[in-house]
Amino acid sequence: DVKVTQSSRYLVKRTGEKVFLECVQDMDHENMFWYRQDPGLGLRLIYFSYDVKMKEKGDIPEGYSVSREKKERFSLILESASTNQTSMYLCASSLWRLAGGTDTQYFGPGTRLTVL
Amino acid sequence: AQRVTQPEKLLSVFKGAPVELKCNYSYSGSPELFWYVQYSRQRLQLLLRHISRESIKGFTADLNKGETSFHLKKPFAQEEDSAMYYCALNTGNQFYFGTGTSLTVIP
């Protein structure tokens, strides 16, 4: 069974703080993703990574950065948190198919971040 | 450009009634479609994928390339089906999710 874990279920931070969200997967997946989930907007991709030290921007990367130093760990960083970054953050991982392309995504439980 | 459209934000049906959650996609390549479900206080999880052509928890979905649709159907809704449902398109490099439909099954 794929296990994707996120460091915190709930997080409260103040405007301007630097925030780290951690995600770990235990299935040796090559691909990892960070989304934010907002009511009425669905899931929006922030960043993704195909391999260690590789990263690609998603649809809404502004205000975020990521780090992937190890295959199993993918960190999302809010350099200076703002109130409009209050959201549910979901991490996901997937295999890279031999035939090419990403396979089914498996999700972590989410981190609900509130920025005051 | 919106690649996945779920026109209904909210959907309510009575227990035992049929339910259909709509999903339309926009993609010029060969699509791979999924339905994900999120029950209250649980993580987002895969419900079914079109290439498997399987029925999970009584739900089915058929890919209609002519209408670019992948609607999710169940003939008799149950209370435990109440959840948020997301349709997703895999283009190979990444997934695109719809905005979700919140299904409520009324006892």
C-alpha cells in the first residue's frame, strides 16, 4: 500500500513567516507533486518533480518554491507567507511508466495552512 | 485553458436514486481519465480509471471520445457515497483536475 505522509495536518503561521511543508513517500516513486485545494477551484498544481533535484513549475508557482534533495521527500516552501496562501495543501506521488508518462497519483492526507 | 470541466459544484440525490456526475475534458492527445473521491476527513483517493474498465463501489464511467466526456454513474446511490468527486485528466506529464462535485445522498 502506498504511503504518502505530510508533516502536519494543521498549521497556523503569521504573515511574512517562512513556512516549510514536508511530504514523504515510501514507494520509491519518481514523481512528486504539490497542489493546493480550494473550494470551487478544485486542485491546482503548484510544483512537481520528476527526479531528485529536479523541479517544474505548475499552474500557480508564484510565492512558492520546492526542494527535492532525496527521492522520497518533497518540500514546499512559502518564502514569505501571505493570507491568500491560506489553503489545504496536498502532496501526491506517482511512478514514472516505462512507456513514458506519469502513472496514477497517490495523495497524502493534506496540510491545512492558515496564515494570519 | 480549462482542460477538465465538472459543471455541477453541488449535487443532491435521494438514496436509491441513480446518480450521474458529469465530466468533460479538452485534450488533443490520447486521454487517460480518472475519478478521484474524497470522503469527509479522508485523503483524496483513486476511485476508478478508464483504462481499467472496472466498477468500483457500484460506480462506472465510460470514456466517450466523441463527446469528450467521462461521466461517473451509479444506478442506486447510497448514503456512504456522499463525498467530493474529482475528475482528472492525465496528459502524461501531469494531471489536470476538475473543480469537483460535492455529492450528497439524502436518506
